[in-house]
Amino acid sequence: MINVFRYKGYVGSIEASVQDMRLHGKILFINDLVTYEAETPISLKLAFQEAVNDYIETCEKVGKKPQVSYKGTFNVRIGPILHKEVAFHAEMEGISINEYIKKAVQDKLQQDPLY
């Protein structure tokens, strides 16, 4: 099971360090490096939320648009044969290829959730 924090559309890691006996993390899936640390899981969650809020505030102060963890779009290469099959099935259901793929992913995630 993958343990992460979620807050305001951001995802944060949870890591333990044996060397300094502290918990650490960083905001995932953005290009900027934003880290946080604490001694307990509860305080790490609060540190993550504070890091997200600080990141958003800092971006606003410097006139930069804050990155978000996911944009909601991605490209997938599936090959011409599978592409043809997907297009056919989407057409038969009266929906777009995008909607068909979205539905297939949702169905798969419902069958095999991570959290």
C-alpha cells in the first residue's frame, strides 16, 4: 500500500529516516522542490499542509502560477490495432474515444484500488 498525504490537489510523500529519527516528505509530481519534516505522523501531515499553503503563497508573492500535482491530461501510445478496437467500441457505445478510455480506467481502478 502506498502511503501519501493529499491536500488541495497536492500529493505528499511520507518517509522515515533512521539516521535522524524523523519523518520527512516532499510534494510529489511538481518540478519545484518543496519538503517538510516532523517527529510524528500527525505533525508530518500538518507540516505537509503548511508546506502546500506556503508553496501557494510564495508562488503568488513572486507572480508565479503554482504547479499542481496532476493536470488531468496525458498521452498514451497503444498501437494501431488497439487504437482501432477502442475506436470501434467507443463508436458502438456512442461515446468519444477519450470518454471510453476514461471509463475503462475508472472501471479498472474500482476493481483494484490502492487506497
